Amino acid sequence: MQTTVQVVEDPDHPGELLLDLGLELCAQLDWQVGDTIEWIDQKDGTWLMTKSASTNTSLKTTQE
């Protein structure tokens, strides 16, 4: 799955940024608040985000 999400400022921590994945995308990926997400540089301008658990659900992102 490939998708585009927005980088937004964390309302609870001004100056810090976060990816707003949204509830629908998190539900599709079976990602929950508190899950550990691993970022893997694909060395081609993209990153693979994968949940550090016994699931293989992942999201490939691109830099724009």
C-alpha cells in the first residue's frame, strides 16, 4: 500500500512534528496508539514503515 499523509505540528508539543495517519489508515493497517513503528530507508527516496510486532502490515512512503 502506498499513500500520502500530512506532516502537522503536534498540538500537545508545539514545535514538534508528526505524521497524521488518520483513523481509517491506522484501522486498515491494524496500527494502534502505542505501537512501535520501524522506519526502514529503502535507499531510493522512499521509506518503509512497519509495525514492530508479529504482523507484516506495512506502508511505503515517498519523500516529496
